[in-house]
Amino acid sequence: MRYVLYVFLCDLNDPSRQIAAPGGYFMAPENGERVGDVSNVVFANGWVARKNGDVFIYYGSSDTRTHVATTTVEKLLDYAANTPPDALRSKLCVDQRCKLIEKNLRLPCEKS
């Protein structure tokens, strides 16, 4: 079994109302995160949003390590709002992801 993290988007005025449920998981253990006292596990320890939009996601892995991942509120909202819901069939999920990749490839590239 593997423990992963999911993201859901809820209404700010009514948190019981779900707005978006992206298919698939948001974070899963990778590489060294998979080995430890309780292997193949990630769990959230807390999320901190800064005024500038940065988000720090503190998480543990396999009951032996702690980590921090960084993102932004804008990217999280984009992920939640634009990742299709689970199609509940492998082929349909693959088709969804192929369409999403094609759509993303048509987006203009950001230059660093």
C-alpha cells in the first residue's frame, strides 16, 4: 500500500462544498522517501501560505524524514481547477492525460 496526498478545491464560504477534485494524487513518495520505519508513505505536517503567494508544504516520509516542498497559491489553484477529475477507467484516464499534455504543449513557454 502507498499513502499519498490529494488536493481538493472547496468553496471559501462553504468548505463542505467541493468545487474541484483533480484526478490522481498530488504528492507521492519517491526514491529515498519510500524507505523507512513505515515504508511508502507521505503525510502532510502543515502548509504555510506567505503574503506574496508562496506556499511551503511541510511533509514527512516513511515515518523517518521531514521535507518541505515549495509552490505558489496560483499554481495550486491552476492544478486544482485544470486537472480533470478521475475518469475511473485506465484507458479514459490515459486519454485525459494525453489531451492535457497536448493542451499544455500549445501554451507559450515561460523564459527563466
